[in-house]
Amino acid sequence: MSERLTLADDAQDIAAEVVSRFFMPEATYNHSRVPQLVQQICDAVIQRLTQTAKLPRKYIAHCAVIQKNGAGFHALSACAWNASSDACYVYKADNKA
């Protein structure tokens, strides 16, 4: 019986490596750096997934960088997909910034 590969099989290590390379070295929150960080993280995740994924898929990368200062945050994303074959993977990382 063949093992069924999931999105997490492809995305987990890639997301962790990309986030640790671009986001974790940030020592302090710097609002002017956020657009560049988000762009770098999304681009690198998509590039790595399309080059190394075990299964051919379509990918969407969404990245949010939030300052830890007690402020609220609201985001909304919407998409249409086939629930029997499409999936969602979420990777959350916190740093000390």
C-alpha cells in the first residue's frame, strides 16, 4: 500500500527553513523591514515548494508579521478549492522581536 503524501509533507520543513533564515534573525520589530520580509518569505516558500515538492500542486503563500505590542489584528483570506484534493498548511513562528 502506498503512503499518501500530504501538503504538510512538502511544506513543513520548507516553511521552517525559510522562516528561520529570514524572520528569526530579526532582533527588533522594524516596520520598514516588514514588506521586504513578507516578500522574501513568500517568494522563497513558493520557489522551494515548486522546485522540491514530492507532488505537483498549485501553491499560495500568505505571510503576516505582527508586532507583539498588544494591538489587535484582523485578516481575511478567501479561496475556492476542491476539498477532496486541495489542502491548507499553516506554519506559525514567534521570535523575540
